[in-house]
Amino acid sequence: MQATASAATPEAVRPPRHHYLNVDYGLRSWLLTTDHKRIGILYLLSITFFFAVGGIYATLIRLELLTPQGDLVSSDTYNRLFTMHGVMMIFFFLVPSIPAVLGNFLIPLMIGAKDVAFPKLNLASWYMYMIGAGLTMYSLLHGGVDTGWTFYTPFSSSYSNSFVAATALGIFVNGFSSIFTGLNFLVTIHRMRAPGMTWFRLPLFIWSHYATSLIMVLGTPVLAITLVLLFLERVFQIGFFDPALGGDPVLFQHFFWFYSHPAVYIMILPSLGVISEIVAAFARKPIFGYKFVALASMGIAILGFLVWGHHLFLSSQSAYAALVFSVLTMLIAVPSAIKVFNWMATLYRGSIEYSTPMFYALGFIGLFTIGGLTGLMLGTLGIDVHVHDTYFVVAHFHYIMVGGALMGYLGGLHYWWPKITGRLYSGFWSHLSALLVFLGFNLTFFPQFILGYLGMPRRYHVYPPEFQVLHVLSTAGASILAVGYLLPMVYFIWSLKYGDYAGRNPWGAVGLEWQATSPPALHNFEEIPVVDFEPYQYKGAPVAQRLPYRIAKYGA
Amino acid sequence: MKFFDFPLFPETASTLAREVDAVYFFALSVSAFFSLLIALFIFIFFVKYRRQRTAEIGVPIHGSTTLEIVWSLIPLVITMVLFAWGAKVFLHALTPPPDAREYFATGKQWMWKIQHPEGQREINQLHVPVGEPIKLTLTSEDVIHSFYIPAFRVKHDVLPGRYTTVWFEATRTGTYHLFCAEYCGTEHSKMIGTVTVMEPDDYETWLAGGPAKSPVASGAELFVKYACNTCHMEAGSGRGPLLHGIYGQPVTLAGGQQVVRDDNYLRESILRSGAKVVAGYQPLMPVFQGQISEEGVMHLIAYIKSLTGDESPGAAGGGAGAADGTGG
Ligand SMILES: [Cu+2]
Ligand SMILES: [Cu+2]
């Protein structure tokens, strides 16, 4: 790597002569790589592209909703916009985001392994993702789908005049990338931990990925089966869901949410792990109640499989079923609250550094709390009668999936960027991006809670004029949010050439990944590390050696 | 319209609306309290424990089982209260009072067709008297819709092939939004209408405004038109069960299973008679699926409900405890 950093760079922070990025430069070396770090980078590039595609749809939606009339696009187009926005963001961005990028890159580094258990399967997962995305892009370029990302029958199977079958096939294929990734992580975490790395010495990032992988492996096949049934009904008129063919439309909803509720935890659990890492690192302190936080992830994963019926309170499900699903949904409040309270307690008597990842983590805690509490309202039967299928739901799940999962992803990316690339990025611009994302997000989605309680249904192309002011506020917030998302793209790319060298441990954090070089060597460690310390053990650890250099450059 | 002239809270125009709002305000205050508490603690810690020296580390505190138990139990207790309160409101919302006026509503892409007990029909309009419980039996002719009146806080999905219900008692006269809340295709956002709540006298006047045939009368005509009377009446051949007074009663099927003859059972038996045959009868009845409109089926059911009096032999030996069926 060329020496673009200043001549004053201390020798100790220079990147190693050989690392995973410069072992080979050819396209083949990337497309046929089995290195978990390079596969993480492949995923990073592809999900960023699909995030941009989903973001363009979101922009068009927000512009259309500036006025109550349908004046920018037709109703058919609008329906395709929100469907493709959901499909792209959920299946091709949020589900793979943290696991496939940061999880791939970091799990072997954090447990002291050379790679994941099945490196070729890991590469295959990226190809499944790309094939699935290709099929979905095919349907998108030919006009897209208008069923909503939930594909409710019999509309999707018998009535829609759009590319349902191709999209369903794309999501079906993409599901295998999830299954491969989950399987790989489970086996890796079980079998490849370094000597001394016991289960309760694992970083919480690993625990949350273990829980996520369980859901990926057990839940995704149900989605695959559901999509196959949908495909068969649509293409061959075999009646599973359409009453006109002898099927049951609510059966589809049961199947769909049996995967898609746990899928919410595929999206949020990894970011809970990221936040635990960031809070510990920037408070320089063990996580308060480590075991409770670790087991809370498992609790969320298991309970997550038992609550799908809370999406069907008004679908003619029996009242008894609704009662059971409501009470089980309430129970998820307990492990979620354990997480939030323990992060809060970790800050107590910490040594807190005001840095970009920490700002993202704080923003996450706020938005996740609001998202979780409004989730309880939706799980309350008497409130759901009113707010089900309104903007209240839209606001709630954006607080969890954008305010939560995406904030966690960005926080993690800022935290490990120096490890991944060996470079530091601008402190000022990154602080600004965290602030803009937080403010823009709240301005976009908080008004939608009010809209929802007012009764504005979701997926409405035209709407009564009294809702306009709140929609205008929401669109204004979205434009701030867009700037907040574009900034990191600029300064991250800038850092690749102009950023200063990071050194092994720019934050002064503990954790095996910070013992490796930045960027790490092809096989991660010079020698397999031996773990003789507890997780987040700052006492007695040589943590701050590289810090004065970074702080002098970038401020605290 | 001035910029600041927009609502932040919906109108409250039914008995149920007050109940829903009460749970909502409880949830909202608990949420606001805990959000602010967490934000306050984080803010204080963030300011107070800011790093002073670059090599400083935090005090290694590992946790406290007591605290973990406390902050697990508090959310548990609060959410159980929330659950119980919400469940009470929900069950109330699901159970129409027995004296409710019965309306029919059919959803189709993209309109609502509504019929009054007296027979008046409306499209995307619903006129109701204030202070009287109103029950709507809902079904769809195509995809899933959802019948939603925000000012009344009532909503229920409207499905093809089965009946669902909503009920409400309006407390204030005025006009309110009627929305389709379940995405149903191109014109989903135009599948809207108005609910007009009137004083009972005004409602009577409105009802008298148009000629109408009651659903029971229409049902009686259909009963003869489709020759149901040849098998299901005393004067008939006796090949089918008699229908007097059977509504809401349990019956034993040919397979030994017990069901309650509710709206969904009658609907299924009219359209696909072979699905649930009463014990002691042959499956001789023709299939009417695709031949009678959804409205026609509702009329026939209204007519059957109106037949009171003699117990039919088929209902003998009915037991208790059959579940509220939602077949179809
Ligand atoms: Cu859910
Ligand atoms: Cu509709």
C-alpha cells in the first residue's frame, strides 16, 4: 500500500507488509476467494448497492406523499415503489447487513480462528445472494411487484398483474445465502474457538450472532416453503391459499409470519451485539450483567418463534389464539429491557470517550427503546384494533429496523472500519453524520406515529388532506436522513486513500480482533492466540498505547 | 387551511373509542416515563464519566443479580397489566351486543357495498343512528380488505369465503372516515367512504327516503327461486333438515362432529353443502358456489334466521361447548 499518510506516521501504526487486501489484486482473486474477510467485503459492496436501490424507492415514496393527491406517479407505480422498497431493504439489505458483512469479517477474528468452518460454503452464500438479487432485479427492471413485501394471498396468487413469481423465486434463492451463513457461523462458533475461549468469554457480538444463526437456519426454510406454495398456486393454480381454489388465505399469513417475525430478530439481534461491543469499548469497562445480556439474546431468539400470530389479531384468527400470542409478545419485553438497562448501567463509572461509534450506539439505544415500547402497544390487543395496518406500524418497524438495525450497522462499520481497511476517517464529518441520522430519522418517523393514531392506513397512494402537514414533516426529515447516509459513503471512500493509518488498536479496546494487524493478515493472526482473560477485561490490559497518536490527529 | 390547523389526535365518536384511548394513554405514559428515565440516566453518566486521561479505564463493575431481577420483574408486571387491559377491550370489541342492528357489508376491489336491516343499500356510505349498537357482517368478493373507522377505533379484516364482524355504538353525530386498511391492489387508497352518524329521528327520515326490500324478504324470494323449499320445508320431501329455529344451535354431523350453526356454517352449507352434512341426511344438495352472489347468500341467511318456532329434528341431541366456528 502506498504511503499517502503523513511522513510523521509512527512506525508502529504502519500496516503490515502483507495483509488480506494486498495478497492478490486480480478480479479472480476476489470472485473465487474463500477468505472470510474478502467475502465480507463482497457483501459490503453488494448490500450497499441494494441499499441505494431501496433508498431511491424510499425517496420517490416520500416525494409522492408530499401532497394528498397522486400527482407524481400513478397508483400502480406507487404500489410497486413501496413493495420494491420493502423487498430490497429487508431481503437484500437488512437481513444480510450485519451478519454477512461484519459477522463474516469479525467472527473468526473475535474467536481467534483462521477462517469460518466452511469457507467454500461461505463463498457459495454470496453467489446465492447475487443470483437471488439478480432474479429480483430482473422483475424490478420489467416493472416490479405490487403486492407489498408481505405477498398476502389471494391478492398475490390470483389477482396481481405483476412479477410475483420471479420475485418470489429471487427471495427463495436468496434464502439459501442466509441458511449457509447461519450454518457456517453455528459450526464456527462451536468448533473453532481459540484455546481458552470458553462460552462465557465470548464477546457479546458472538452470542448475538449465535442466536441470529439459529433463527436463520430454523426460520428461513419455512419462508422458502411458503414461497414455493405461493409460486405453485400462482403459476399452476394449485389451491393452497385462494378460497376460490379451495384454499385458506389466512394460512399464508401464518406461514409468512412464522418466518418474518423471527426475521425481525435476524435484523435486530446482530445490532444488539454491535452495541454491546461499542458501549464496552468506549466506556472501557466490562458489560454490566454480561451473562444476562448474552442469555437475553438466546431468550429473544427462542421467544421470537412463538409470537407470529400478533400480526393476525384482526385476520379472523380465534380470540383464544390472539390472547396467547399477545401474552407471549409481552414476554419479549423482558430480555429487551435487560439489554437496555445493562447498557445504561455499563456507562455508570465508565471512562466514556465521545467518539462516532459511541454516538451511533447512543442513538441506537434511544430509537430501539421507542421502537420496542411502541411494539408493546401493537402487541396490546385493545390498541392493535385501532393502529393495526396504519402508519403507527410503519413508524414502529422503522424505529426497530432503521433506527435499530441500520444504526447498529453504521455504528459497527464506524467501529471496525479501521480494522477492515487499516485507515482512520474524519472525526468531524462522522460526528456530523451520526447527528444528522439521529435527527433526520426522528423527524421522518415520529410524525408517522401521530399519523397512525389519527387513522392514516399504510400503503395509501392518496390520502385525506388533513394528514398533509405531518407527511411534509416526514419528507423533510427524510431529506436530512439522506444527507446523513451519504456523508459516510464520502468520507469512508476518502479515508481509503487519504485517511491516516489506524494501527492495530486505534480505540484502545480489548478483544482478539484488536490484536491482529490492521488490515489483518491473510490468516488473521501471526500465531493462534491463547485466551487467558475475561471478556472486556480492561483492568491490567495495555489498552491505551496507540491512542495519543489518534487523538492528536483527530481530537478525542 | 392554515398551516397549524391540522389534527394531532383522532375524533372520539364511539363507546369503544374511549376504552381504546384509555389503554393507549396508559401505555403511552408508561413508555414516556421509562424513555425519559433511561435518557436521563444515560445523559448524566455521559457527562459525569467522560474520559479524563487517554489511558483511563472504567471501574470494573461486573453486574448485580438483584438489579437484574428488579429490572426484569418491573417490565414483566407492567406488560401483564397492559396485556390484561388490552385483552378486555379486545374481547369487548369482538363481541357484538345481542340487540345490535345487523348490517351487511361486502368489500370488493375497490368499493364497499352496504345494506341496512331495512333493505336500503349504499356504496361507500354508511348512515347509522347515534346511541344504538350496530353490527356489520363482512365478507369480500375477491381479495382481503379491512373495514376501518378510525373515529370509532374499530377495524377487522374482510376475507373472501368467510364472515367476520365489527360492531360499534356511535356516541356523536357527524361524518367520519371509512377506510380499507388491508392493501388490496391498484385503487386501495380510494376504497374509502364516509360514515354519517345521525339522530335517531333523522335516521328514520333518511330510511324512509328510498324504497327498499328487507334482506329477509329478498331471502324468502331466493329461497323459492333456488327451490330450497322443496327439501327444507315441512311441505317438502324431507330430504334436507328443517330450518326453523336452528340458527345458533349445535348439531351433530354425519362424521359425529358437533358444530354450531352460525353464519359461517350456514354460508358454507349453502355454497358447498357436502362439506358438513347433518347426521341422518344424504349429501344430495347441489353446489351453489359461484351461482348465488355474496349478497344473495347473506339474504338467505337472514331469512333462515327469521324462521323461528319448531325445533327441527336434525338439531336433537345437541351438546354444549362447541367452539365458535370460523370455517369456510
Ligand atoms: Cu412480529
Ligand atoms: Cu380494500
